[in-house]
Amino acid sequence: MWGPPDESGYLKPDEANTAGSSGQKVNTTRWRLDVPHSFETWVYCQYGPLQLSRRIPRGAVECTASSKVDRTRLEEIVFVCK
């Protein structure tokens, strides 16, 4: 997101891929943040009523979210910024 979560400035991913077999899939989404801007950058995740947010350090130039899904059950989400 550009700016804090209450301002709702969602970023469009630069890449989104899905890999895996019929039962297990890994979804990978990547955002490039290397364009200069004056806004804070945040990660925001919502799963049902659960909402999590955290500010991304200013020096980050890329963030990647990876999620593992077994059939219809979400097993793991990993979010890395560098």
C-alpha cells in the first residue's frame, strides 16, 4: 500500500505466478518499490475478520508474498521485503 492502511492506496503487483500440482499450489506475488515517492509503504493482509498491517522499511526496493495452499486450505504465507 502507498500510505497507512486507513488511506487504502493499494499497489498493483508487478508479477503474480501460481505453481504446483493438483492438490498443492504455491502462489507468488511480487511488488517492485524502486520508484521514488513520498509515501510510506505498508503491507496489509486480510483473511476473514483478521487484519494485519506493518510498515515496510524505507530502503526496501522489492516485496514478495508466497502462499502455500493445499486444496482449499491456506497453509502458510511468507512476506519478504528487501
